[in-house]
Amino acid sequence: MMNLSQAPEQGTMYALYRDKVVYRPYIRENLVLQEDEEKNLLELHLFDAKKEYRYVKMRKGTVETVISDATVMHEDQYVERIFTLDSKEKMREVYKGCVEIVNYITYDENDLMTIQNYRLKEV
């Protein structure tokens, strides 16, 4: 069972279902998943500029976590900016906006870099 109270109050939803992908703005108090939607849900990412709530279904249960700069141990960050297309305008490449991926980096004793975690970030 998801605990959506941990999600940002409003932001962007990125949800992967067995049969569709949903990418849209949301307001937490209006966010309700129908029973059939929840059954077909594979991943749910609810995020704003500061934190991400993540719910992932796996073969052996689920992972539910909140990710922010304060909750992930890291020594450095690498941020990637991804431009998103409006699904109706793919052929003309009309940009709808962008999202950033914040990668949390640590280094071992040999200075080898490891990405410990990541989060999606509204821009």
C-alpha cells in the first residue's frame, strides 16, 4: 500500500504502467489511483524541485522511498537535463519542458566513482 503523504504536495508525476506511461503535473490531495490502475502500476515517481517520492513494484515486493539531498549520503552530484516532448507533437519536436536527473555520487578508496542513487527534479 502506497503512503502518498510522503510525496511533495504538488509537482510532476511520472508513472509507468504495464500498458501506458503518464507524465503530468499533479496535486497530492487530488491524486487518486483507481484499483485497476494500481494493479497495473510498475513505477510511480512524484517529484518537485527538492524531493522525489518513489514507489516501485518488484517480483519480491515493493520499494517505497523518499529521496532528497538530505536523505542520500553523497560526496558529489551530477545533474543531467532531459527535454520532454509533447506526445501529440513528436514529429515536429515541440518541447513541452524539461526534467533534471540528480545523480548522487560517492568515491571509494581508489577514487572510483559510484552513483549511489538518483532522483528526478522539476526545473
